[in-house]
Amino acid sequence: MGGEEGESFSVAGTSASGGTLSISVPGGGSSSTAGGGGPGARTTGRKDVTVKFHLMKAQVVAHAYPRQHTLEEVKEHIACKFQVKSKFLVLRQAGAELPGHRRLEELCVSEYNVCDLELLLSEPARDENVQLNLKLYYRNLTLPDIITVRIAGEDGKPSRDVVVEIENQVITKPFVGGYINKQNNVEYHHAFTQTGPPADRLARPGTKFSRDTQTVCERTTTTTIPRCQAVQHSGLAVSERKVPDGPCRQPLPYETAQELERRKDVAGKVLLIQRNFRRVLWQRLVKKSAAEWRALQQRQQANEAGAQESKTLAHSKTAVARAYPKTNEEFDALFAQIHCWKENEMKLIREKYSGAPKIAEMNILLDKEIQLLNGVERQRRAIRREQLEEVVERQLVKISEPKRWVGYNNRVIEMETPQTQRARFLLVYYRRLKMALPPSAGGDPQEHMALLDELADVIVQENHPATEELENLLQRERKLLLCHLRTEDLSILRKRQLTLLADIIRTDPEKARERPVTKLCRKCKKLRPANAFTVHTRQRSADVCGQCTSLLGSTVDIAVYRSILRAIRRDERKRGSLASYAFIIQENDIKHIVENIWHGHSVISNDTDRADLMLPRWNVAQDWSPWNCICLTEQETRAHLKLQRLDRFYQPSVLKEIQSKHALARSVFGQLREIDQEFTESGDWWQVGLDEKLV
């Protein structure tokens, strides 16, 4: 680096980190750079402008430009450094965008010829995912060889500009050959110099180093030609030529290099090989594409067959459930069918009749409805009587089983508690009393009396309010047995005894004397336990018990909405969103969302088939919620979940309608967030979707 002696100066340029590089020389004052550039920097009359480009995240890069340069030229230069198009860049100063025709001398420049500009990306660049990469910028950065340094004057003297030249003393190595890799076309060069041996090897005695292994020696040798061929020779006379014995081959006519190249036709053969090779590649590609297409068709047919089979199976299950109902949901579906049938009949009566005939038809319809409801209710009570004993037996067996959980190394651990031992002990007497036969039915009277006495002694030790009543019933049966009553007369008494004994087994003795929490039902005006009231996420208080709710009758098949809720929860488990609102919401809430918010039809096709409707996520990147879902059919759901930009595929009117639906759902399910917060903070959310054995 050259300059004037005895003076101090500082050099400011662009460093590798995007800041300002400073070089100071002792001996005087200090100042900052005034600019830099090529040979034009030697003229003191022309001063360049250092432009500082402020990027996002507090990053700064700087370059020096002549004052006459326009902003369009500056933009072209900085775009080449970042390897982006200049149309994607925007230059601002003090928050205002600058036009491209303005020059640097017209901008706001500081006294040190420094101009601060903001370098931003335009909107089209963000849509095409264009970014300003500093690593790429520093890779293309080259520092100037000549810079201008401003030296501050001393004792009132004016400042001066000194031209400093940076000398690059890197040696230029000659090219000594190399080779190219045919597979990746990477070119490798031979090294001109090599690193010498380590210092510890130089100190060994008797070690000799030589460059013979690195030196190429040339020598001339004589080789024989691979075959006999004619040569031109005029040194020997014809008479001195000796013809060997045997046949002699005549020399062929002289062939020029062009004729030899034309005869061999190497280029044509290469083109033929390339053409055949491309044809083979194309045939392979066609075969591969055809195989993929066939596999895709087979997969599509398998998916369609599976969907059709699942629909057929669901239809058959629905038909069997309607013909032979067993659960409350299946009976509710029958009540819903009766309600739909009634609505259709009333519509026909209103259209066909009026006056007295209309009243008569209404009465006939009412009688038919009463008959249908009574038939369904009789069937439901018969099913309940059949299932009651099985349900009680299953509950008692479950209570008497030991506690199980998965411990270390996936081993199942069982633990017996006093409650399980007591339940198992009383379950034995429950089964003996259930299977015992009175003397009138062929049983041994002595054994039956002994069983009643033994059970009375066991019941006395229990701490339960029903023990006294059960003991009285056992004493009453003992007295009735002495009167030789028939089995039919003791059946009602036996059922009451079994009911009280099952209640004693199910009750925890430590909490037997505690009074249960009860509430008043608004419909039947009776006190019932808190767990007997129906709860959903849209109500403020639980004031109607489950029995009164079932008496009202369901006008809609709730099984359809239960299947929609199961599909939502299954999708959330696959995505790993176990803390979603889908695990708090209930079937009645899904019914409200489908019927009252989305009005029971698909947004796209207006399909009203409830069995084919689904509620997938609207924004796939966010968890499911009532305000982040959309009502679609099954096929529309598959296509919707593959979309990345929703605004490109949905019309603005549809987007506006969906936003209004989401706003309505947010207002209706406002308290759902409080329930979710309590559900998450209580620690119960992590058990969702796990196996029953895991704890």
C-alpha cells in the first residue's frame, strides 16, 4: 500500500461482514473515506459517493459510485451482486421510494459523501419467493485496488485526498496440465508446487531427498510397426530389391486423411449411437410412465372399490340397526324416521285436503304415529330388560378385577386393593343368590336357608344405607319359604335383593355415607345426580336430565353427526394435534354446526346428503376448530386438503361467505376456549388417542 509519508489517514470500505473496514496509520489526525473506485479516483476534482444499502434485520452493505450515476445503474450493479433481477429491487430514502432517473448527486448526501438508502424487495419478488442472500453477495464481492483516503488537516489546514494503491503480490502459478472427470465434468489441475517434508524428518541423519520422483525424463526408443505396410523408398535400385518367397501383397492406393475420415465416418457412427441411445432412454421412460399410470389406475380403482365397499357395509349396518335396534342411538334414529314420515304425511294432507276431511286425516295420522311410537317404545323396553342383567354382571366383573397398568419395560403390573377384594368376595354371593333355586323349584331348602343366613351375616358388616333394607328382604324371603310359596311369587323379591346387592358392590365403602351432589331437573322437577344431566359446549348450565331429554325424542339421526365427529378426531390424531377443540366438542355441537351454521349442504356442490358430508380443516396449517372448518363432501374434502393457496381456487364470493360462517361459529362457541383451557391445564389432554393400558 502506498501513500505520503508522515501523514495519518484512515481507509473505509466494505468488509466481509457487511460493515465498514478501517485502516489507520499513526502520525496525525484521522478522517473517514470520501469514496473509492478505479483509475478515476486519482483525479482529486471528481469525488465519488459511498452508498450504504440498509437491508432487513439491521444488515448494511456499501459501495462507491460516481456522482453522475443514476439510481437505475446503481440498482443494476447491486442486483448483479445479489444475482437477482433489478425489477425486483426497490430503493427508498427517508421512507419514500426513489425514481430510477435521479442521479446520486441529487440525493441527500452527508458531508463525507455518504448516502444512506434502503434496499427492499417488491411485491412480485415476494410472490416468487425471491430473497437477498448475503452469502451469495459476499461470494461475488471484489474489493477495489485503488481507493481514495481523506486526511484531516492539522493546525487549521484544509483536509486532503490521498490516492492509495493496494498491491496484490499473489504469485501466478503456470498451468502444468490436468484432466477432466467424464462423469461429472469436473476439471482438475496438476500442482505446480508441493509442500515439503516436515521439520522432524529433516533432522534425521542419512536421510536423502530428491526431486527425481517429480521430474519427467524424456528418451527416444525404437519400436516396430504393428503390421506390414508399403512405404516409399528411393535409395535402393530395383535390381537390389529382394522379393521374399511365397505370396506377396500388393500395396493399396494412397488414401488421404479426408478420404480416411470420410470412410471411417466417426461422426456419423457417434450420431447413430446417440440417436439409438436416446431412443432406448425414451422407450424406458415410456415403459416407466406406463407402469406408473397402470399402478395409479389400479390404486384409484382399489380406492373407489374400498369406498364403495365401506358405503355398502355402512348401509347394511344401518339397515340391520333399523330392523333390530339395540342401542339408544338406534332407537333415536327410529324416532327421527317417524318424525320425518309424519312431516311428509302432514305436507301431503295440507296439499290435498281442507276443512273436515283435513281434520279426519290428521286424526288418522295421529293414531298411526301413536301406534308406531308405542311399538318402538315396547321394543326398547324389552331390549333394556334383556340387557340389564348383562350390563350389571359386566360392571361387577370390571369392579372386581385388579388394577392394571404398563410399567417398566412394557410389563403389565397388577395390584389388588381392598375394594377389589371386597367386590370379588361379594360377587361370589351375588352369583350364588342369582343361581339359587327355591325349594318349590326343586332346590334343597336347607342349602337355600343356609345361603340366606350366610349372606345376612356378610351384609351386616357392610357400611351402606341399603344393608338394612336388604337384610329385611332376606328375612322376608326366609319367612315366605316356610310358607312353601311358588317360584313365580318370589321372583319380584329376588330381583329387588339382587338390585340392592349390586348397588352395595358398586359403592365404595369409604364414600358410602357421603351425600351425592344432586340438581333439580327443570322438566321433571326431580333431584337427580349431577352425572345424569346432558352437557354440551354451547349451554351455560345443565338443567335437563338425560331421561327427560330421551323422552323428548330426537328428530334427527344423531349417528350421522357422530360419524362426522369421529372422522374429525381421526384426522386430528393423524396430524398429531391432540390438544385440538375436536376432542372437547360433542355430537350435538356437530349437529348445530352442520344444520344452523352451514345449513346442511356443501359449500361447493350444495349436496344435502348428511351421510356424505364432512367438516375438514379450512386452513390445513392450523388446528381444527368450529371457526376453522368447511362443510364439503368426501371427494371435495380430498381435493381441498391438497390446496396450498386457497384464494387461487375459491371465488371471492365463496371466500366472503366462508368468513361470515366462521365469524358466526366464533360467536356461538365463544366459551369453548375457556373449556379448552381448563381441559389443557388439568393434564387430561395427553390421554386422548392413547391406548387404554398406557398411563
